[in-house]
Amino acid sequence: MLKLIAGLFLVITATLQAEQPGVLGDWVEPTGSVIRIAPCGQELCARLIAISSQAPTRFDIHNPDEAKRKQPLCGLVIGHGFHLSDQNHADGGYLYDPKSGRTYHGSMARNGDRLELRGYVGIKLFGRTEVWSRVGRVSACTA
């Protein structure tokens, strides 16, 4: 009987884990903006879909390309080139920080309802991690 209960527990646990979408979905960053991670072609991309009321501007004013400084943050792709190593980890991408206008190598790892993004220059050791929290599906903003 104990083996049957243990077996059922393992099956239920595996089923629940398989239903979770991994790194894909909507995530809120520390200041309140929402980013959607979704497939785009053969890669994963991260797109700003809701801008925090705390954001100092609604435009990409720090972009190093002056021609892009008037583009809205709404809908901006801030992560691209990521490839899943498993459903909870993606590597090999780039993260754009609209607060500074800089682009970094990036990786992401999901741990429950938390997504840890690591932005770095050169090697991961010399980088910074930001933690995002999963949110339910959010309606995307319009530019």
C-alpha cells in the first residue's frame, strides 16, 4: 500500500511540473513593468507589454542609436536570442536595459514563480542578477 501511495505521489508531482510553462509567460520586474517571454522564430524573446507607472518615461530615451530614442517602450523587445536548455533555463541571449541603454549577454532560470535573469559582460561571474515574479496573463499595452 505504501508503494502505491508513493507511486501516485510521484505521478501527480510529475504531472503538475509538466503543466508549468517554465520560463515562458508574463513576469513583473521589480519596478512593476511586465515582460512577456515567448517564442519568436527559433528563439525566445522578452517584450515589454506593460509599463510601470513609476517609469520616468514611456520612450527609449537612453538608446545608443539616437534615431530610436523616440520609440515607445511599450512593445519593445528587451531580450532576444535565448535558447532553452530545458523548460526552466534559457541561455545564449541578450538583454537590453532601457534604463541605461546598454545591452548585456543574458541567461534566465526559473525557480518556482521566480525568474532569475543574469546580465553580464564577458563571463557570468561579472554580472548582475535581477529577479522577476510570475504574474497571470496581462493584456499587452499599445504604443
